[in-house]
Amino acid sequence: MTSDRTLVFFSPSGAPLPELIAQFASERRFEIDRPGTAADVLALVNRAVPACLVLDARNGGGGESARLAAELKNDPFTSLVPIVVVYEGGARARFSEGLQAGADEVITDVEEVAENRLRLHLVLQRASRDVNVHPTTRLPGTVQIERDLGERMASGQMFAVCYADLDHFKEFNDRYGYASGDRVILLVSRILRDLVRVLAPGGFVGHIGGDDFIFNVPLEYLEPCCDDILQVFDELIPYQYTEEDRQAGYFLGKDRRGSIHRIPLMTLSIGVVTNQFRRFSHTAEVSSLAGEMKTYAKSLPGSVYVVDRRQSVVGPGRGRTS
């Protein structure tokens, strides 16, 4: 599986890995993954975001490399992958092809080694400094969340904005440590990302920060997304605890006053806002209302989602109406 310690190299022509790329990966202790087809590249990148994707446009591979770069950059789930395209030395005139497709950098196989190494380094540096990307989950941040919401509002189509927040995460972090907490955050991000991608074409997942996430989906996909997300979360999250805590269903912890009490296993609360019955003039209205619904969801037991219809509160197998 790819990860942020993996460099993916794809050559449509099946050419060997350029020495420059091999050395660059070795210096940074990256593993190298070499998928055989464009479909394999998409499958790898969709499983986990690599440190970098290098596309080989040499030997007639320019067209397929450009198409693949464009497909990845036009998909909100893979647009954050840093992409470098390698051209032959005499193909500078084709640089625009890669750049127009969305590549983050283009290099040639006869460029000065020092210059190419600098270009590769800067690609990774820009990716790591991107303030619009959360460093742990590599999901889009608040700027892109607001942009996606604004585009949905302008489209006039029915949508649902879902604000997801972990319950009892702080207590888990205190007991198990920050590394375990980061692992839980990454797990939740992958549950959201994978299920929204499969169940809601045109969906979007972003990371506000901490244990707060947003996913925006077309209205018709709201219920299957939330139902499956909560079901998978409840199945997987107990395994982040020791067997003793998992079997008990809680652990003992102290509150701010130092009193000992039972801390339940983590659950997930989702507040949902739609434009089915409301019209919004600004993204801030939607964000504020989504936060309000999320707070209401957190007041309820277990993993639930609450839709702003004011008459229904729904959890998988635990539907309520009022």
C-alpha cells in the first residue's frame, strides 16, 4: 500500500526507473512502487496518498501521462498528490502539456542533475507547506472546504453538509497518548474518504482540524453515507483500545476535578445541514448551522447523525422521530 513514505513511478512504455529518481527516493528513504497500468496507479493513489507520483512521458508516454495527471488533479480525493512528469531532453516544447494537465513540476532526463534534484525537492517542500492540507490526514483544509461548499450553493443542486466529530477523543488521547490519537484521526479520515468516494459520486471530504471533519455529498447519498460511516466506525474503533478496555466497554479516567469515572469507548456524532428546506446566502450560515446540529448530535448517546429537519434524529438501526 502506498503511503507518505512511498514514491510511485509509472512509465506507460515500461521504461526503467531513471537514475535521478532512484537516487532521490533512496536519499529520502522512500519505498518505490511501480504500478504496471494507469488503472493500477489510480487504485494505489486512491488507497493512500503517496509522497510523490512521477509520470514518465518519454518514449511516447506523454499523452497517457498527461491524461492520468489531469484525471488525478480533477478529482478532489486525489488532487493533492504531488505529480512530476519526466520528458526527454528535446521535449521542452511539450512541457506545457504536463503543466496544463495539472502536474506540479516537469523535468527532463538531460537537465543538470542539481537542477532536477532541486525541482523534486521543491515539489515535496510545497506539498508539506500547503496550508490547505492537513498534515496528518492529507485531506483538504478549511479553504477548500469553504470553496466546495460555495460551489454547491451556486450550483442550485440539492446537497448535504455533514459535520463529524469524535466523542470522548480527548480522554482517549490522555490515556493512550498522542501517537495513538493520531492513528485514530487517520483511521476516521480513511473511513470518511473511502466510503464517501464509493457511495457518493461528486462527494467531498475535508479536515477542519483535530477530530473535526466535514463531508459534503449530493442529498440523495446522505443516508447511505452516514449509515455506513457510523456502522464501519463502530466496528473498527474498539480495536484501537486494549483488550481489557474493549471488553469492558470503558476505562476509568479522571475529570477536571480529579474525580474517577467511566469513560465510554469513542463514538462519532454527525450534524447534517441540507438545502432541501432552507436557502442559504452565505457559507457561514451553513457552517454555523452544521456546528449547531453537531452539538445536538453529541448530546445523544452512541454514534448518531442528526439532520436539520427538526423532526428526525437518525443513527444506524437507531432511528428517532420527534
